[in-house]
Amino acid sequence: MKFNKWTLGLAAVGVVSLTSAARADETKMSQVQTALSNTTLSGYVDVSAQFNPNGGGGTPNYTYGNKANGINLNVVDIALDKPLDESPWASGYHVELWLGPDGDTLGTYTSQGNPTYIRQAYIALRTPVGNGIDWKIGVFDTIIGYESSTSGNNPNYSHSFGFNLEPTTHTGVLAAYKATDWLTAQIGVANTSYAGNGLYSSALNNQMYTPTVMWGPTLTAPESWGWAKGGTLSIGTIMTSGNTHATPGASTGNGAGAASYYAGFTLPTPVAALKFGGSFDYMNARDISANSWALAAYGTYQFNDKLSISGRAEYLNAGGNDGLGIPLNGGAFNQTAAPQQAQELTATLQYNVWENVLTRLEFRWDHVNGENPGAGGPGYTSNTGNNQQNAFLLAAQAIYKF
């Protein structure tokens, strides 16, 4: 046992004994070991390559950052987690940090301009009321949406239009209650909601809303439903009011706020390898009188434990006033007061060759409605600066999970 000079000095004058000091150090070490014994370290490294044959002049909204025609480090995710156990007064925590370009879109800066970002950081608690209420206090993911900010949790590499109608992260308090095996409900309040990479940020300049309230139930099909068991239906609402702020700590805003409404489902089929899903997102940004909605359908077929194919078909109706721009592949819709429509089809082939590595190849086609996609008309900005109705993406992605 090693002792520091301060402890040795106290022992020399008889204030403490080395035996008691050793026992004290052992007690402290035991407490540390007990506190960390159930903590796990996990994360991933996400890289990609994109080819956009007719784009590159703007920022795609369905992938974080401007990655057109390049090889990219997307993000490094590092998470420490101590999940809740089964005790009635259980406690734990979750800390998840992002390093790399994708972190720029979260808005949860550790400091302005610092390349390390807080994806999530919350204390988890349980109170023994009824079946037990589980709490998150801190920074946590939004409760709505078919897709996650973590690309590897989604069926496709690129994000949907609907994802870009949603906030991504909140700072506040969230309560979850499992009433039965088939019904779970969430309700929360946040003093800030961080807008993600899509319509929120482009329309509202990455603003944050205070305060925010959110709620929504999730229904899960029970075992008695046969092949449909495990299917889910989720509904959620997020209402923001008060001031809107452009940056963390800002003190001014227009006070208009926004509202998001979501419904989504997952559905197994009698063919075990085939699964379907769907989502509907509606966003009303009141400060710019923008009402936009997106409807998406998903399907995945799992050939074996290594190979799968996933598809997504989606329709977007984007309405707005001056200032509403929706960045898409290689550019953006022009900012007009008239509603604008777009569709996209995405196909993703996933084949995992290496252990712990997810590998994908994806093709995506986007189309904007409109008969005159030239300069000044609706469409996607090409490398020449003109707008066009169609945009394409070919991407490869690899994620190592640890």
C-alpha cells in the first residue's frame, strides 16, 4: 500500500495510524469499484463515401453535413452507461458524446466551437409508483420519430424527410410508465429543444425553443397476436412556446414556437424475414407560418444473419413563407411562399462481412414536383448552379460497434 506524503506526515506525529489510513483507502477504493461495477463502455465509429452525380453545391439534409462527392468521417460515438436494475428505487446514468463532423448539427455544445458534443447525458431514476415510473433528467433524445440520430439503428444510411421535420434532442425531464405489457406512455418537459440537421434548422436557423412539453403512448402487440406479436404503434406530440433562440444562452427571440405531431408503426408479417413500417410527421413552425408534413413507408427483408435489403418510399409536402428553405441532395428548394412537394425512393443493401462491423451500399433518388426546374424554379441545385427536378445519391457506409 502506497501513502501520499500528507498521510505519512500525519502518521509521523501520531495523528493517524498507517493501518487506519490503509483501511480508509481500501474503503474508498471499494466504494469506487462498487459505483463503477455496473458501468459499461460502448460506442461506434461511423464512416462513409458519397457520390452525388448532379449535386455537391449545397448541404444534403438527409445526411449530416456537406458530404457530397467525398469520403467522410461521420462521427465517433463514446457512451458510458449504468442502466436501471429491477429495484424499486433504482438509479443509473447515461453519458454519450459525439466527436466529429456530425456533432455540429446537434446544437448541444460542450463549448462554442469545440468539436466534442453531448449527444445524451442524463441521470436515470425509478420511483415505485404503480408499476414504477422511470425518469430521465438531463439531455435525452426526442420521443418522436421512426429514425434515430444514430444511423446504424436505422434501416437506411440516409435520413428521411420526416426525420428533418423533428427536433432531435431535449434538455429537461422525461417520465416513462409501463402500464401493461402492451402500453407504455411518456411525458416530459424541457427548457430547451435542440433542432437537428433538417427543416427545423434550415427554417428556424437552428433555434432552440423554451419551454417544450412532450407526450405520447406506444402500443405493443402481445404474444397472443401470433405472427404480429411485437408490432408497435407510437404517437407523439411536441409543443414548443416562449422565446426561440438562435444559439445556446441567447436571451432574445420572437416567441412564436412550433409544434410537431408524429405517428409511426412497425409490423411483422407471416414471413418472419419480412417486416414493414410507416411514419407520418407534421410540423408547424408558427413564426414563419410553415406547415409541412411527410409520409413514409419502410420495408426490410432479412435473407440471413449477414444479408438484408431495406427500402423506403416517401412523400413530402413542404409549405412555408419567405425564409423556409429545405436543403435536399446537393442544394435546396427555392424559398417561396407556395407549398412544394418532393418524393424519394431509397434502397439499402446491408452485408456484414467482419465481426462488429455494419457495412451498407445505398442508392437514393429524389424528385421535386414542378414543370420549370431551371434557375429560379423549384428543384435541386446542381454543380452548375441551375435547379433540376431529380437528384441521385450512391453511398457506402461502414460502422464499427464496440
